Amino acid sequence: MHTISQINDTNLEEFMNITNGIFEHSPWIAQMTFSRKPFSSLHHLHQSMVEVVKHASREQQLNLIKAHPNLGERISMTNHSIEEQKGAGLQNLTNDEYEQFIKTNQEYMEKFGFPFILAVRGRNKYEIYEAMQTRLTSSIEIEFETALSEIYKIALLRLEEIIK
């Protein structure tokens, strides 16, 4: 755990190491946020990171969304994603549940061109599957914004794990 004061005293390399994985496979966000120091709080740091994403190009935002794993897939993921999915029971899907998640993920990817994103902490596999089904009816614009909003929630939860 780090304090916000310790975060403010870091050089770029230290900052990058501490914030590695806050935004899935997207170190450019931390790199651009570094110049916005000092931060008055964890929430100020989070908001600064969110602002970097909001002011990024649509292509950069899309790449951020695409950097996330499909929920329920048995693939290589960051430690953050592994723990989050494990907590939601997605690492222990039955074969039938796994097939349902894969099928729904494929439908979602075909419709929107990016993976389904949801902050899964505190949710179970049934709630997650229901959200997938519901969001399949959204428009691409709404879903793009929803994916970014969920990424911001995930980032805040991850920051709360590393900053006092």
C-alpha cells in the first residue's frame, strides 16, 4: 500500500510501476497522468486518469476497451483481472455456463467489435450473465460509453487496493 504523498514523490518509472495494471494493458494513461501531479487524494488521482482517457482519441479509447479480456474466458489475464473474475465466480463456471458465456461474448463482439466490460467486484456469475444479455440490446454508442464508464469503476477499485 502507498499513500498519496508517496505517489506524489515518485519519479516516472516508480509511478508507472505502482500504477501498472490500473487500466488494463494501457500504460499510456499512467504516463500521461504523471505530469498532473501532485494529487490531493486517491480520488483526484483517479479523476486525473479518467480525464486522460476522456481526452484521448476514439482509437485510443477503443484500444483501451479491447485490452480487456472477455469475461469468463479461460485465457491469460493480468493479476487484477484474474482476482476480479475469481471473486465473481467466473473461474469456476460449469462447462454449460462456460459455453453460455463464450456464446454471449461472441454475440457481443460481433455486434460491437469490442469485449463486454463490467466491474464485476461484488457481483455473481448470474448477475454478470444477465447484464451481458441486457446490454446486447444497446446501441454501439451507448455501449462504448458504458464500457468506458465500467473501466473507470474498475480503475477506482484497483487504485483503492494500492493506495491508503
